[in-house]
Amino acid sequence: MIRAMPRKSLSSKGPSRARGTGFSTSAPTRAVNPTTLGYKIICNDINDIALQVSQERCARFERPSPHYLPCDAQTLTLDDESVSFVVFNESLHHMPDAARALAQAVRVLKPSGRIFLYEPYRYNPYRRLSEVCDYFRGTVEKSFGVRELRRLLANAGMDVISVERHVCTASSWKLQDFSPVHRILRRLYVFVSKRILWLFGNVMVIAQKQAATQGPVFEVHSARGNGNLNKRFALRK
């Protein structure tokens, strides 16, 4: 979870926040500056141990550490309409009840607030094989197609603004931990994925609770690969 709060609001009429879900250990802590545009970033995951690892990674990459809040995205304890922006970074498919998680996100989202979803594509053959393995391991892995994501967001009260496909490359520091064979296979997978984007590409969705006048711009830069995921989002007051 990310929650962003303009510093100036802390001394005025109360917090104006943005929120995201499922940050785990996590790449976004390297990609999102906790002081972007004066917003205070709060990362959330149900696993407090994973959040501790995230803090360690912030130190490793010499990033200011965000604020952390361990909690379940399906039962948020935040106030209604208290958040300005929500990010699900490859996390919604881990939720036992994705509709409930989105409903909670929309509940705490301010009018005109936005949700950013980055999810693996259900019909990616590699993804299908991975989910079969996860099933036998007893973990929750249920990815989505584009139509299903649109339906889930619409049912939650969100208007989809854009849908794009994207492939994340492995970061250079992660590739160093791979075996030589694994490194070659990973690079081959990325090569093929970029050329068959409609099948292998992840799904990147931006949705809005309701229309409003554009506010400040919030940038998300992926640190997973070579910085080739750069998006700009308007945060609404």
C-alpha cells in the first residue's frame, strides 16, 4: 500500500492521502521517492516481515524509507475517502477475494482518486504453468484477463482510463544472483515477450473514481528493469 500525504496538509484541515497495496519486499520502494511532490508515501503489505526486508532494501539502494503499515488489503482500517491514489503492483492476483480488495480500495479513495494496477496476464502460457505449480504449493495466485479487470473495476465503481501491455525486465542486481543458464533463459523470455506483447505482456491499468480537475502529477518509475516503465499520474485534491 502507498499512502501519500502533502506535508502542508498536516498542519491544516487534515491529511490528503494516496494509497497502494501489496508492496512486499519490494521493487517499488526503490522506484517511488517517499518525498515525491511533498507527499508522504506509506507502503502496506499483510506480511510485516516482508516490509522489514523492504526497509533493508531502501538502505541498500540509499533511498529514504517510506512509512510502513502491515494490514490486509481486504479489511483496511483506513477512513472512508481518506486516500488520493492507490497502487496495486502485482498484488491483486494474490488476494483471495479481488473484488473485496478493490471495494476496500474504492471505499478509502477520495472522489476523483485513481487506481493503478500492474498485473500478470492470465493467458500468458508461462503464467498458466506457474499458477498450476502455485496451486499445488497451496498459495493464492489468480491472475486476470483484460476483460475481467475491466469488469472488476467497473463493479467497484471505477472508470477505466487506459489499458496498456508491458514487459518488465529483471534488474541487473537480480540477474547477478541467477545461474548462467537461468540468466540466459530469463533474457530469452524477455526478448520473446516484447515481440509477442499481446500474449506475454503484463496488464497496466489506470482507473478513476470520478472526473475532476487535474491536480499535481505523480510519477512512477519501475526499478525492475532498465527504467522502461515510466508513467505519470494526476493526483486529485
